[in-house]
Amino acid sequence: MLPLQTMPADARAWMAGTAITRWQRKHPMKKFLIPATALMLAVSAVPAMAQDSVVSRGDVAMKPTFEGLVAAMSKTAATIDELLKRQSIAEADIQVVDSKPLLEGKGDEMLKIQLDRNKDSIKQLQDVLAKHPAVEARLKKESASPSVSEVIAAELLDGGKLQLYYRKD
């Protein structure tokens, strides 16, 4: 940049008329660098804001699916082992899912096959859950008021939460 004395008169008048400081005259690239940095920070924050809006506002962080129910039923033995390791289950850590809406469009036949295939482990799961009073208390808070004997699957979620699937006959 030219020193002020060697600049044309109209350029000196323009610079004097604006709010450009001596620091900005010495470092003209910083006028562009600071806004560009702010723009980059704003652009990088947009995906993070979009991810926040994906989180469900309800009890269940991810919407339960029929496939998730079938997977939970097939992993019942591993879930039982994990539940036996726990001393207690907090009522606040239990999420309850009705399996009826998950069956819409999928058919009841696949569920019957899974129930027949896993009936012994499901009975064992119900026995383990019956030993925890918080499970029965949480189930009674549901509008359908299912019992432990109607639980057909359980899934361990992140954060130590337990998702129970029930089926009312």
C-alpha cells in the first residue's frame, strides 16, 4: 500500500472520510481475513445445528422399527446375560414400545415365527424382568398397562437404557 503522502488526493480524502484506522492501513488483508474466518465458522456450524434437529423429542431417541424388534428378539440371550449383571434397573432408564404399530404392513406371521423360535428365552427374559420392581412400575405407566408377561423383547441402548417391546393379546 502506498504511504498517505504519495496517494492521490481523492484516495486520501476517501480514506480520511472513512473509519479506517492506522492499524487497518498497515494490515489491509485483515479486513478480509476476519470476515472470511467468521464466515467459515458459521458455515461449519450449520451441519451441527441440523444434526441437533434430528433427535427425537420423545422418550425414545431412535424410532423403533420392526427390524429392531426382530433383532432384539434374536439377541434375547445376550440381553439376559447383561441384565443379570445389573444390580438394579432405574425406572427412568426404561423405554416401552408397543409392538402392534411396528407390525403394520409387515405381517404378523414373522413375529409368530420369532415368538415360537425364542419362546424359552423370552420366558427367561420375563422372569429376569419380574425381579426388578421398576420394570413393573414403568409398564403400568403406559396407557395400555402391559404386564411383564407381555414383554416379548428387550434391547439395551446407549447410556444404560433398556427398551422393552410388549405385545398385548
